[in-house]
Amino acid sequence: MDDKKKVLESLIQRRDATKAKVSRIEGRLDSARQDLATVEADCKKKKLDPKDLENTIMKLETKFNQEAASLDKSIQKAEDSVTPFLEE
């Protein structure tokens, strides 16, 4: 009888541990859902489609690269203009 009782107690402990794990996972899932809702709301406030963020990011990266190249050209031009006055 002791063996059966030990087996049953072990199974009950495993069941309870699994329930606790499921409860923690559910809590993390709820937190993730709330975070997602917050991010989606922030996107909508900024007039961005949360489902199209990848495309928006690509557009912004392209625009950044264009502007950085333009700034680089302007700086290079300014450096070239100043260089003759620095030569001795």
C-alpha cells in the first residue's frame, strides 16, 4: 500500500507543479498581450499601421540612407571648400 501511496503522491506533486507552470505561462501570455495592445495603440497614435511595420521600417531606413548620403556630400563639399584656406 505504501508504494501506491508514494506513486499517487508523486503524481499529485507533478500535477500541481504543472498547474503552477501553466499559471505562470498564462500570466506571461496576458502580460505579452497587454504589451502588444500598448504597442499597437502607440502605432495608431503615430498613424502607423501595426500590421505593416516591416514596410514602414524599410521606408524609414531608405529615407535615412538617402538623407545620410546627402549630408555626407554636403559635409564633403564644405570640407573641400575649407581645405585651401588651411594649407600653408
